[in-house]
Amino acid sequence: MEETGEQTTLREKAYESFTRHLLARDVRPGQFISQRRLVELTGLTLGAIRELIPRLEAEGLIKTVPQRGLQIAHIDLNLIREAFQFRVVLEKEAVAVFTRKASDDDIARLMKQHRDIVDAIDNGDGSHELELHAQSVDWGMHDAFIDALGNTIISNAYRVNSIKMRLISQERFRIDGRVGPVMGEHLKVLQAIERRSAEDAVNNLVAHIHHARDRALAI
């Protein structure tokens, strides 16, 4: 039986609703949750939730525990190592392609975003609003690298891993208090891109990802 566009849309709405609540910490890593609670949380039907569960299980965002129910992905050291390793595998190629393909305007825009944040810190801005903006700029830069590949399969895999990375960030470390150092690491990557040196861009990006991984593992 062929799936209708309406069924596809409902399934995507269910997925988007679940991930939104997950990243908003309405449900927490390691928490057990019932299908009924997911219905209450998302406002979607039980049928939509039941269709959603196999996808969430396949992506490692939930797992079914016999006699206990559904458990939200638990943030442990193994997940951290695997998620960061996957980032390196994908982003090494992505930043190399971005270095070769990105327009001067796109590079200049990223540079300005980062330098504006560094200037704000130098001027004494330690606000939570700046930290939130810096986190958005951080994710935006990495997303831009992946988008440069123009590969839907990779983009989808990266999107799922990105959800896990954001959960790890919330549970194990945050950009709070580290805006300056993180922006400095990003600027090294962007300066290499500006020089069109793919090798330096890759090396600096890998160092940046490894620093983030080590902070997460150390806590």
C-alpha cells in the first residue's frame, strides 16, 4: 500500500516535535517514557507515535528496554567517543570541500560573525545572550561545511549525529564561559579557509573537534 503525502507529513511532524522537545530538555537523556506520555508531549496521535518509534530506535535516539519501556538515549562515554569520531570522519571531507568551493562572501560572513563575538568579549560582554548567539554561530559554521558537500545521505546522517552532539553538549559541557577559546579555534579554521589551504583547515578543525571531545570525556 502506497504511503500518502499526508502520512509522510504526519510522520515528519512527529519526528520534529520529538526532537524539539528532546533538545528543549522536556525529556532527558536516560529517562524512561511511555508512548502515552509522548502523545501528551507532542500532541500527536498514538498511531503517529508508534510509527515514529522504529525510526528513533534506528537513529539511536531511544531504545526499547524489555519490561521497562522506552528509554531516551543515555549519554555515556561510548556515545561521546562515537559521536565525536563520526563528526571527524564527516567534517574532514566537508571542510576541505568548503575551502575549495565557498565564495569569498560566504567566508567573509563567517569571519565577521566570529570576529564580532570576539570583539564583544574584548569589550567586556559576558552575557548569556552572547553565549547563545555564539552557540548558534558555532553550529552554523559546522552546518555550512556539511552543506558544501551537497550530499543528502551525509546531511541526514550528520543531522542525527548533530542531535546527539547537542545532547552531549547540554549534559557534559556547554560553550558558557568558553566562548573566547572556542571562537579562537574557529578563527584558525576560517583563516586557513580564507587562505584556501584545505590541509590547514582540516588540521585545525580536527584539533578543534578533539578539544571539544576531550572536554566532554573529562567531566
